[in-house]
Amino acid sequence: MSISTFPSHDRNLPYVSQWGSLDRNDEVVIRRATPSGIDVSLRHTDPSQLHDWASDGYHSYEEYLFWSRKICGLACLQSLLHGWTDVRLPMRELLAQALDRGCYVVEPQGNVQGLIYRPFMAWVSSQFGFTCQLVEHTPLQASARAVHPGQVLMASVSPEIRDPRTREPRRGGHLVLIHAVRGGIVWFHDPSGYSYNAESVSLPMHVFDRFYAGRGILVSAGP
């Protein structure tokens, strides 16, 4: 898993891209597939132009393309593992554990449900020693107050947050990692943000709130 070297406001939490490397993020295409849904994919799918998916443990580039669209939550988790623990797992191995614990459910027709919060919380608590608290129906101002050193909020937002000027964005469908809130400014890692606004990107709280679904997971480094 490639880790970017841009300076972070939280030196303990390196940035991790769900696409495997930051230089792939600018190739991500986000389009409204339906009035209520958003499709996310890579612009170029030629294997020769892709991230070195084998280094992340994927068995094929098709598997990489399929899952990279869905593992924003695991990219957030990788940031925490690299910042708070000595655990180093390839993304595909982390995904295998998440599938085994019911954090994602693959339906017979191929659709994927997830990230499913409660199984995820139980898994990362028992496996990695993190403390997790479910956040639901909570205004951003209230949930952001709980973000302190050693605590983060995996917040559900629209993937359109990479384009903050998006009009009437959808709320939810993507997870970002809020690691600091200061003076009405939210600092977060976006696993599929553009290369210039992915790591420790900052937005005024009222702008972030346009994309925020009012739910997420508050994660602490220990009990």
C-alpha cells in the first residue's frame, strides 16, 4: 500500500488512497448514474496504466478495479493501522478479513453492501484494540467535538466532496477520515480526493456539512 509523503497536520496518520496510490486519484471518475446513486470508476483501465495492484495482494486487475471503488472505509482503517499500530497488511488481506467478519456482503447478482458499521466496529475493536462508537443522526458540529488527538471520525459523505463547489450534492456513500477540527475548519483524509486535496484537506465546517450524512464511526486508539 503506497503512502503519500505530503506533510500532514496529523503526523501520526499517513494518508492512504483506496486506489492504492495517490497518483491514481486524479483518474477517478465520479458521475451520477441515477438520480439517487453515484458511480465511481477509473478513467483508464488498461492494466499497464494501473497501480501495481499485485503489491496490494489483489489476484487480478479486474478484482482491483472492482474493490477499489468500495474500500474507502478500509483505506481509512489503513491510515489508523499505520499511524497507531505496527500492523502492516496488504489491502486485499485486510479486505478478506472484513469480508469474513461481515463488513461487506456480496449479493448473488454481484452488488456489494457495505461498509456495514456494526460488524466493522466489532472487528476493529477485537482485532486491533480500537474503541469504536456509532454516530447516527448527529449534526456535524456535535460529532466533530469528539475529535481529539488519538480520536478520529470516519464520516459518511458524498464522494462529490472532492469537488466542494458541487451543487446539490448527495449526502453519504463515501467515507473520509476527520482527524482534526479547529476554528470551524475540518481537516480530513479523503481516500479518493484529487492529488491536491486528498491528504489533510481542509474545508469550513458549513461546506463539509453539505456533503455529510450525519453518521459515521468515532474511533479511538485505545480503550
